Amino acid sequence: MKQLSLGIRLGIYVALGFTEGLCFFGAVVFLVISGLRASENLHAPLLHRLLRSSMSFFDTTPIGRILNRLGKDIDVIDQSLPISFRYFVYCIENVTTILIIIIISTPAFVVTIIPLALFYYFCLHFYLPTSRQMKRLESINRSPIYQHFEKTVRGLMYIRAFEKVQEFCKLMETHIDCFMRCKYSNILSNRWLAVRLEFVGNCVVLCAALFAVLSQHWGAAVSAGIAGLSITEALNFAVRYISELEMNIVAVERIKEYAETATEAEWRVDHFKPEKDWPSKGQILLKNYSTQYNPNLDLVLRQLNAFIAPAEKIGVVGRKSSLTLALFRIIEPVQGAIIIDGVDISLIGLHDLRSNLTIIPQDPVLFSETLRFNLDPSQVYSDQEIWASLELAHLKTFVSSLQYWISEGGENISVGQRQLICLTRALLRKSKVLVLDEATAAVDLATDLLIQETVRREFHGSTVLTIAHRLNTIIDYDRIIVLENGSIREFDSPQNLLASRSSIFFSMACDAQIVS
């Protein structure tokens, strides 16, 4: 019977051990899968919102802060948070099991557990809000380091040229010092908690030793001393992982903050799509149009009313960039509408609008890729069409192959060549509405004349809006829009405006020494 009893006991022990291992393995697999899904569910909306955020968001949000969200905070969610949660669950289960055993075997030990639990509660009550705030400050002060590093790398050539290396090093040291103050304070708060936990743990060990001596007299089935030591260790770890879990949850809070930012309008509107050849004429109507950069700011364009005929060449001076932003719906209307070929642009999807308009910006955007990719990333045009456009833009002799590699931002080519590449893009698309947003402001006079000549020759059938930097580039246009304080003050041909010495355009022409 004893051997049978021993065999049964061993079997039960093995079964329990196997069950424990199986449950532990299942719990780890469950946590890993759940952690991956949670990370994906947090990262996907964050990335979607960032890619669809308005330009005002990027104007007001430092790039370092965005990098911090996508870098450190995502890393915490991927790495630290699942581990903290796993150990937290393990400690809670361990504490619960030990408490049950103690209560069953030595009910008197509850007298020690109750004040212990109260003390732990008060420690957490003071520690957790502080640690959360410290973690937030640590994350906030990490962002300027990323931002400064990114700016330094981008402007390294200019920093060395103007001998500002020491100043940038000192500025980086200042950012690091601010971060380390928060980091050090966070470490101190952890030590504050650790000292109190160790103090209470030693008190519990004392009580456990007393119960261990008394357990022989009471005949307890389980040593109260061993149980006391176990509960102390388990509670210490439980409190630490609770606090660590609370601190890491801050990363989720920060991700959720950016995942709920406002986005631009719908990319595609299926129930309101323009014709495939829209715009076919290039007629533009501004109808009582007003807009602002932010709901809390004043209007930047006020009740604009203008009619631009198809294929008309219009120069714009005054509050210039706002009109371009409005045309591409980077800022939305407060009232009124912009109508292109009979279609209110506020009703269609942003993709349908922006893909059918063409802009040559002041600061060309070039990717670290081949020339062909920079000209035709969607692989829509043939090599022959691209070479023909390069020839029209006077760039055919620039490269011998479309696989010519362009570095990030076009650093390996001149400013004029970057603008001519943007002109080549416009020549490829040949849309009916072309916007030149101070396209020649940063180039030499020869490149300026080259671009203007090509635009006049190749876009004679398109409506051209030129945001003027040099008035002589628009002096032969059909009409000129003069904006002042967000309103259209003058809208007439250059000849009529110059004929009136009281006109704003005439005073601008005098300042530019076009007329005397």
C-alpha cells in the first residue's frame, strides 16, 4: 500500500508538474500573440494617422517628437510592456497561491499580511503618479535629442562651413542634460520604492522567523517562516512590476494621442468622382472663398471672387502661398468654394484633386532613388516619353541613363537641375492646371529664363498660375492678381495695372525697377 501510495503521489506530482509546464507554455504563447496583435493595432492607426495628417500638424509638431513615438514608444510596447505584463501576472498568481496556503496552514499569519498590504498600497499610491509623470517627462525630453540629431545630420555641411560645430555640440549636451535630469529623477523614485519595500520585507522576515519558531508548537503543516519569506519576495516583485507596468503604459497613452489626431479629408470619394479627363479645360472660379490655417486663427484669404478662363496665364503677388494651399486643399475652406471645370473641389477626394493638378514648388522634393523613379514613381510613362520630356526641359545631356542615382533631396545635383527635374515631371503629366509656386526663386537667372520659356511654349493650352518672386517673369501674363491682407485688391492685365500710377502693382514694379 505504501509503494502504491507513493506511486500515486509521484503520478499526481508529475501530472501537476506537466500541467504547470503546459499552462506556462500556453500562457507565454498567448502573451506573445496578444502582444504582437496589440502592437499592430496600435502601430497601424498611428502610421495611418501620421501619413494622413494635415500639413499644419507637421508645421506645429517637431520631427523629433514624431520619431520618439515611432521609435522608443513602439519599442516599449513591443519589448518592455509584454515582459512587464507577464511578470506582473506571474507575481499576482504567486502571491495569491502563497496567501491561500498561508491562510489554510497558519491563519494567525494574516495579522502580518493585512498591515503589509496596507503599507504596500500607500507606497503605490504615492509612487505611481510620480513615476508616470517622470516617464512622461523622460519621453518628452528625449524628443529634442532626436530632433537636434536629425537637423545636425541634414545641415552638417553648413555647420562645418560656418564653424558652428562647438555651438551645436553644446546644444546637444544641453538636450542630453535635460533628458538625464528626468532619467535620474526616475531612477531615484525607483530607489525610493525599493528602500521601503526592503524595509518592510525585513520586518516580515522577522515576523516569519517568529512564526517559524511557534509553528513547531502549533504543529503547522507548512512552515510559516518559509511562507513568510515567500510572500515577502512575491509581494516585492509584484509591487515593482505593477509600477513598471504603469510606467510602460505611458507609451500606449502617447501612441494613442497621435493615433487620434485629425486627418485630412477623404483620399477618395466613391460617390462623387470627376470625369476621367477632368479638368479638360482649366477653368477656375473662386466663389466667395475664405480660409484659415487653424480654427483659432484669423482668415488668411477673405471672400475671394475671381474667374480664370481656360488657358489663361495668371500671375499672383501678395499673400501668395495661401492661394496655392487652398487650391490643393492643404487648408480647407471656411466658406465659399473653388470650382474647376464645374466641379467643386471640396466635394471630391484629395487623390482625384491633387493627381490632376501639377505644381512646380520652390523647394523641389527628390527621393534617394533613380532619375526614372523620381520622374515617374508610378511607372505610367514609357522611356521614350521620359526622354522626350527631358529634352524639352533641357536635361537630356545631363545624364546618359534613366538609372542615374539621385541622392536624398538631390544633394548630388545643382539647385537649377532639381527645378528642371520638377519641370520634367510637369511636362510628363501635361495637366490643364499648372501652378508655379515661386519655382524660380532659388535658381539663377539663366535657369529662370529657361523654365519660363519652356512653360510658355509647352503649356500654351493650360491654365498657368504663377506665384511671382520676380515680377519680370509675369509681366507678359494675361492678368495679375494682387492680394493684400487676404483679399483681392487688383485683378487686371499688367498693362492696365501699370498704366495706373496709384495701383499696388505699379508700386511693386517701381520697387523692382521694372518701371520708373
